[in-house]
Amino acid sequence: MSEHSAPTPTPTPAPAQQSTRVRSLLVDRIGELVTNRPELGDGLLGTRHRAALVIEDGVVAWVGDEASAPGADVRLDAEQGCVLPGFVDSHTHIVFAGDRCEEFTDRMAGEAYRAGGIASTVASTRAASDEELEATARRLAREALFGGTTTLETKSGYGLTVRDEERILRIARGVTEETTFLGAHVVPAELAGREEEYVALVTGPMLSRCGPLARWCDVFCEEGAFGRDAARAVLEAGRRAGLGLRVHANQLGYGPGVKLAVEMGAASADHCSFLDDSDVAALAASGTVATLLPGAEFSTRSPCADARRLIDAGATVALATDCNPGTSYTTSMAFVVALAVREYKMTPHEAVYAATAGGAAALRRDDVGALGLGMRGDLAVLGAPSAAHLAYRPGVDLVRAVVREGAIVSGR
């Protein structure tokens, strides 16, 4: 091969999807190629024009000018559309039962959002069968995939018993390799006022059963959920169990969550809607990604995170959907990108980068979120000439084709 080529390491295992898998795939007639690699193109997104790429055995093996593209077993014509890395959605809650549309309607009529709304989903999830939970998770994962999301994280947190947290994670493992133990979502109703007792359950028997099914440990550090000391105990236990750390932080007000995430070396602090100068400085000086969730702010009419301030300070920012039945019932990363451009004052390129490379950083993945050599062959083809159209044409389904590990996804 010529121009830019690389060896092809073994791809990351993935859940089965209906797809056309081939040994090599040529994607050509690309109007704009977003690589997220400055050595391969221009600007933040490493863009190239009139480009092509080849995926072999599931990973990117060649990137270059269309005129010098090598052959491959199968060709995918981008029809002069934009090709970008598959979205990396690093924060979802897709294993659940029940519906909270009435709660959403009440909020739109002026009711304030409070963390206690989680309890209704917990009750519905506990009552649901494994088959019902799996059907919902697979439906939402499939919906996300056809919207261009090729890497998806999801959490437990709607069971809050040892049995239910374990089965949520077992079901989650059937749809993604990025699973997160969130037993410390809220204190369940049956243990109201007994936080210490519940934290002991989470860090003891619950973690023992759930840890082997998870890659990450998360905690909701917020008034109405868990305070700093309880959150620290959960994170320390998760780290002892060999799990990476994540924190729901500073969603409902100013608090200790962001600084705790940085102190504990968490991969991400998620929400970050209320930040003071010291929070911003801590994130900017650390390896902790600020994962912003504009869908949640849209659905709760809450103050928007200050992405501009974070980016200008040098913090790494990711965008994610927070897909859940109560406060952000969307799987659309394209919608999230458009919201971030409008509400967060991000440029379209910054938002696309945060939804791809930023999400990969939040999951500490170096194999997704970009289309550099040796990266996993995950991409979306847009029926539009540039990535900026994701914000320019909000609400329009622009994803024309999706490729995951070199397989062309089909069966929409």
C-alpha cells in the first residue's frame, strides 16, 4: 500500500450486529474526510478532501487521496458526502423499564428536576423481566448505531439491589463492552435515611457481584444522591476492585464532585453544569475529561454547562447523550452536537471532535474516535458535504451509512 499505511492489530471484540463483514473495504469518493488526526489533514478535525480510506480486518490500513487509493474486496461510495469517525457515546443508561413522559411533561410546565425521579425507574426496572430489559437495551443500542454511534457506554443504577444491579450489567454486557457499575446512583427508598448502610452494601456484596461484569465504577456525587465522603468510599472500593472511575458531578448545583473526580484520577466528570473557577482549573490541569450532556439540560430546562470556558482553559471536553428514560431520552449524537453548538457556544468542529475523539478520551480508548492508521474501522457516512451540517441541519437524519469494525451495518 502507498501514501499512509499501517499494520493491522486485532480489533476489539464487539457485540454481534446485522452487517456485511468483509476482509477489506474501500470507502472512496469522500467529499470531506474527518480523521481527527492532524498528521493526516487540516485543522482540529484533520480534514482531507477528495479522499479515500481502506479498512482491513476491521482496522484502518490506508488513508490518502482518492486518485491513489488501492483496491479492496468491497467498495463503499460516499457520493461526495462527509465521512467521520463513528460517534463515541460515553454516558448512557439504556437498561431500564418504564416511561417517564409524564414527568417530562410536568417539567416543561415548570416543575423543577430533582434526583429523586430515579426512584420510579428503579421500581419499573425491578419489576421487569430480563427479556423486557434486554429488548429495550438492544432497541436503543441499535437506534444509536444507525445514528452513527459505534462505541457506546452504559451503566447500571436502576436496580439498587445486588440481584438487580448484577442482572442489569449482565444484560448491558450483551450490547457493549463499555459497562459501568452505578450502584451508587441514589439511596433506594427502602433504605431512605440510611446512606451508610447502603454504601456498605454497594462497596461490599454489590461490588463483589457486579465488578466482574463492569469496566468502570461510577457514583452520583450530588445533593439528593451521595455526599463527598460516601462518594469517595465508593470510588476507592471500585478502584480496589480494578475498575476505572467515573463521576456524575455538579449537575444540580455547585459541589465537590468535579474536584473529587480529579483527585481520584477519574477518567471523566460528567454533567459539569455548575463549575467555579477552581473546578475549571482542576479539570484543565488533569487527565479527567469533562463530559457534557446537553440532552439532559434540554430535557430538564437546567442551566447549560459552560463548554467555552472549559475549552478555553485547556480542559478536554466530551459530548454524550445521557440516554435515559427520565432526563434525556435520546440516542442521537447528531442532536447532541447541534445542541452543543447552539447552547454551549462550541464551534461545529469542536462539537464533532468532542462527540468522537472526546468521547474516546472519556473512555480512555485509543482505538476509536479517530480514523488514523491502526484505529478501529468505525465510521459514519453523511448525506451532506461536511461535518458542520450536523449542526447546520438540526433534526435531520444525515447518516447514510455506518461501518463498524469494517462491517457495513445493514437492516435499518
